[in-house]
Amino acid sequence: MNFHKVKTLKGEITVPGDKSISHRAVMFGSIAKGLTEITNFLQGADCLSTISCFGKLGIEIENGPDRILVHGKGLHGLTAPDCVLDAGNSGTTTRLISGILAPQSFTTTLTGDASIQKRPMKRIMEPLSMMGANIKSLKGNDCAPLEIQGSPLTGIHYTSKVASAQVKSAVLLAGLYASGETSVTEPVISRNHTEIMLSHFGAEIATEGTTASIRPEPVLEGRKITVPGDISSAAYFIAAGLIVPGSEILIKNVGINETRDGILRVAKQMGGNIRLLNENRDSGEPVADILVSHSSLHGTEIKGSIIPTLIDELPVIAIMAAYAEGTTVIADAAELKVKESNRIDVMVNNLSAMGADITGTEDGMIINGGRPLHGALIHSMDDHRIAMSFAVASLQAEGMTTIEGGECVNISYPAFYKDLESLFSA
């Protein structure tokens, strides 16, 4: 896929539904009683993997053009699949469903694509095993494919080594079935969509500081869920609007959950002109329209507790930093190494190819911004966030930028290139 420099960006867009919330709406609807109706569901490959897995677990799910209908069977309504569950490229599906499968009365084999089979699963296997789960890596490398033999579970208080919503969610979901209370304490708070939505469905869940706790055997009831626009998808348009001269973009109905809004805080920290309009709440999640316009950006330091709130946005933040004046330091982000690709190495290699002054570190990057960028051959490594980030980088780079494997955006945002092109001004 080829991209060229543009003059300016103008217009209004609506980004797809939040990926994290879409996954959870299907999962929690499946183990609730009665009908769950989901609107603005993300029809990306990852979320379709979640639908596929729960369909194989005996849940009727109607995927219509305007809504998803999940006919839930309650906490104990899942049935043994007659085949291996395939989570595709979805780490969220793999890790969260493991927490639900661990206490079932049957055995399941869970796998995914080549990328998933390299991603670390020990981080969920360890706490689930502490609860009594019988879960093993079939290749003995702490990665998928996983065999999960359903077992009775006991509630625990788990102190997580990483701030990971996927780890926290896997343990809390297992805790729905455990004897006694289950708690997870994180080093800093990760995204809290699980806590918000489980409470919306009727679970007994409480949070205090960096600890979330859940009581077992609630009666979960089907709900209507409106999925807000995904701030991780909005991030590319936020960055594009900030770096392309004369731009003004209105991004409608975006989730601005405080455990996910790091991109907004960092953009403002760098001098970005961003306004929130029409703030409200829907299905428990805060939502707003985001108005972004071109700004003179400057470097900043990004580390510590803000990192979990923008971990998926760090690649496009690195693009912003390359166009900003001064130095940007990203630290405490070693988690980037175990995403769909090693995003530290991939960002360093590709931005260097475009002429940026960037150095990788053990847990982040150092970017000396303000150097002119030029087109290059970009290796996406089939990572959707890398492909979208470099589509943004191309908008102010001289010459042609070619993104190899750019179709991987279908994982989270199938219409991304079309939506981006809709903002091009002649």
C-alpha cells in the first residue's frame, strides 16, 4: 500500500467500536442469563474470533448489520466444544476466555495464529493455577496452544507483576466461579473495562486503590450495551490532526475512560490543541467528541503510571515525537516487546528508514524530533498498530511511503484507510 504527503486534513469521522469493550460484551453476555444486545460492535477480526469461540461453546450469537444479539445461558451454561477453539490473532480472546474455561466441567484446547503462539501466557497460567486450574502449554513453552481441563477453583489474592487488564480480567473471570472472594492487585491500575461491565451485568465487584475484588456466583443478567468509539483507533486521527498543517478533525463518540486516556494527556503535554465536547456516559463508560487541530508539538517524557493508559498508542505517539521539536523519552514500556510484534524494534527500524533520529532502549525509545522525514518501505510485521502509525507518518513525509502487509488493519479497523482518505483536502 502506497501513501504520499497531504496538504491538510479536514472533516468529521466516527471510529469503530472499542475493541476491548466489544470483546467483553460478547463474553459477559454469553455467561449472563437472557439476551444481551450490543450496538456499535467492532467487526474486526479479533472480535469476530471471540464470537466464533463462544459459538463453539454452545452460545447462540446473531451477528446482524446493526447489532449483535447474544443469547446467554448463565454462568454454567457453556458446553464442551467439539473442536479446538481458535482465537486467531487476539490476545484478549486467548487470555480472558482462559479465565472462563478454567472452572468449566469439560476440557478445552485453545490456540491461535503464529503470532499468538509466541505471546506469553505464563502471566495468566500462573495465577489461574494458583486458584486450582489445570492449564498447560502443549508445546511446553508457556505459549498457546493451551489445554485447559476444567477444575474447581478457590479464590485468591493475586499480586500481579505487570499492570495488565488481560491478566486482571482472566483472574476476575475465574473468580466468578471460585469458592470465596478473588482479588487482584496491580503495580498501577490497568484499563478497567472488565470491572465496569461486570458490575453493569450484576456482578459483586469492588475496587480500592490498585486492587479489584469479586465475589463468586453472581446472577448475571443480559444487558443492552452501546460500545463507544475506540480511543486506540481515534489516536491515529488525533496524531494526524496535530502534525498536518491546517488540519481540524472532529472524532465523534469516543470512549475517554481515565484508564485509557493517556493519549489525550500526552498530546496536551506536547502542546497539542485538543478539546472534549458533548461529554456523557453510556453503559457505564465515559464518552465524548474529540476536536483536534494542528499544533506545534514539542518533546516530552512518558513513563510510569501513565504507560498502561496508552500502551497501544505508543507507536503513533512515537510518530508524533518524530515530528515534534526536541527530545521525547518513552520508558517503562517493555510490554511493547510482547505485542503483535516487538514494537520497540519495529518502530526504531521503520522510523530510522524514514530519516528519524530514534534509539531503542530496554523499555522504550528516545526520539530526537524535528528532522524531516522521507518515504520508505515500511515493514508492518503484520501488526495493525504499526501499519496505521506509519500511514500517519506518511502524511508529512516527502516522497512515497509503502507499507508492506498494510491489510493487517482488518484486525481492529477494517475501514481505516478509507476513513483517513475521507479527510484529505485538495
